[in-house]
Amino acid sequence: MTIAQMRALLQQRKAEQSTNDARLSQIETEVRGLQNDDAGMARLRELQTEVDGLEERRSELDTEIRALETQIDRMETMENMRSGRVDLTPIEQRTTSTENMTVEQVRASEEYRFAWLRSIARDADNNPIFGALTDAEKRAFTFMTTNSSAVVPTITQNRIVDRLRHEAPMLEDAEVTAITQGFAIPVRTMIDAGDAAVVAQDAANEDEQDTFTLITMVGVDIKKHATMTRRMQFQSIEAFEDWLVADISKRIMVAKEKVIIARLDGTAPATGESVNASVKIDAGNVLTAQKYTDEAIRKIMAKIEEPGQVVVYANRYTIFNGLAGIEDGAGHKAFITTPQDDPMIKGVIYGGVVKEDVNLTNNVAYFGVRGAVKANNFAPLEITPSIEPRTANRIFTGSEIFDAGLENPKAFVKVTFSD
């Protein structure tokens, strides 16, 4: 089979994969609208059978697409090598000029990424683990550090952010900004007039009139570290980056999630940090001693006063020992499992997406609207290396300034259930 024929086959398989994914999305939407009656349950079983077939075919397509892409890459590389179109110089030895490049372009370059990793990857005697910087890396590193400290490269930063969804679902669903100073949340304290009204033709509209209080958020210092012991050895600079990303990202993202939870609860996010009760959940939306019943869930949903997709955050115990067992008066399950690409989504209950959050305790759940939490990163993530004198281990400290809160205190409900 020629390269052209393989490319055509690859496009066919990708088109089929897109059709499959579109159908799975349609099924997900349909499932959310099903009624908890006999007809709804019968339709759910039909859809589940179809989903099983689609998932099996998707797995087959994924395998075939990867194999085709690998084979095409190999054939193209061989063809380019024969024609002399491939640069066989290792990337760390290539020369790239920073002339006419912006700070963000240099920060996103492979040269700066490798330079930054080499600069922090040092042993206990401060010797570089992966060799000295190349000329191109020196230029990129000098360009970025002339007037400031060495920031985390864009590629590495994006890898850290991509991991947050598996550790911090509330953070993933928050509306996050990057304002260095002056970040404030306009908290709605009263609706003085309705959202809309019917007016006479050509008459002025009656605007919504709300009372807001602007709450300044000063930010919470978050510092987490990863420890590289003297015995740890890495086969490549990429392997070192993999370890650093995995270790730092988990700690930083979980810490941010805990700041969000503390702000929702109106408690101090850390020792020495102040309480900001103005951005917490409204007192009337904090429910305790609730039973895992259909009536309780409907009561909770009714308390949310914010348009948008409702998300239920709870740990695995709360989901499967509590929410998953709820039935309506006719004995139908209120909790419906649905096929999802996101492993954190476990199902839906009355249209609310249920996400597993390992940072929550048993029998505690937060029901809230996606995007209702307003958060801010006051500065880019910094990773600073140091040596621990007693052990000679190398410590990589990740630090950020972060804060969050609710603009509408009634957009969330905190529930504590009783078994």
C-alpha cells in the first residue's frame, strides 16, 4: 500500500471515529432527558446496548489509527532521508535565533524548555545531570532571564495544567483568570428587580437591577515540593520532566482545589490565612443530616439559583454508597450511569453531572453550577530548586498565588448526608 493510499484509509477511519463520537454524544444527551419510568428504563437498556457496540468499535478504530499513523511516519521519514530533506542534527544541537521573537514565543520554544530543564536538573554537588546548555539553549535562556527569574516553559506548564482534571474537578470547572493584582469578585447580595419584563413597543427596557458588593481577593500562597533523592536516576531529560510534572502538578492542583473548598465553606484555606466569608456558599444553602432520598435530591436541586449545567462533586464512597442507590417513588433509579470520555464523570442525577472528587470526605457533596466559582492565578507557576543540607536531596518547590470564591452565593449547595 502506498503512502497516498494509507493516508486515504487513515482519513476514512478518522471520519468513522468522528461519527462514532458524535453518536455517543447524542446518546449522552438523550440519556439525560429520560424519565424514571418503565419506558425510560427500556430505552436506557436499548441505548446501553448501542453504546457497548460503539465503544468496542471505537477501541478498534483507535488501534488501527495509531498503527496507520506510525506506519505513515516511518515511510515518510525513510522517503525524506533518501531525498535529503531530514535534519538529522539532534534537537539540542540545533541553532535557533531569538531575534524578532516575543517572550511568549521563546517561552514556548523547545530550546528554552530544554535549557530550563537542564538548569534545574543538577545533582547534590550542583553538577548538571544532562550536560551543559547548547548555544541555542543559552540564547533562549538568557533572553528569558535577563530581566526576570526563569519561568516554567509553556510546554511544561501546559502539561501540568492538563493533569488537573484528574485531581481537581472543581478547579477544572471554575472560571479562571490571570490578573496579577486587583482581582475582585462582584458578589451579588440582592436582586432589586427581575431579570426581564414585558414592555410596550418602542419603550425602554426594564433592566435587571442587582446589588453587588465588590470583594477584593488578595491571594493565597501555595507552595508544594517534589524531592529528588541522590539515588534517583533518569534515562533522559524527558523522563526527568515527566517525573517533575507528575509530582508537582498533583500537589499544586490539589492545594488549589482545597483553597476553593475552604472559600466555599467560609473557612481559612491554610494556617495564617484569613477567612473570607463574603464569597462562601449562602447559609441557607448549607444542609446537614440529609438522607439519601429522591425527595432530598430534589430539594437540593431547587435551592440552586444560577442558570447553567449543575455538577455534583463527591468522593467515590458518597457516589456509590449513597447517590447511586437513590430511587424515586416508583422504584426507578435516580442515578444513571452514562458513557463518558472523562473518567471523573460517574453518571447523572436529575440532569446534574456527577464527578468524583477525591478531596472530599465521606457523605459530603457539593451541588453547583459549572463556572460559578471565580478563580485567579496571580502569577505564573514558579519551580525553584534547592539542596536539603541534611540529606543532600534536591528539592523542587512549586509556588503560585491563587484565590477563588463565589460571585453568586446561591449557585452552590453544600450537603452533608447521614448513612
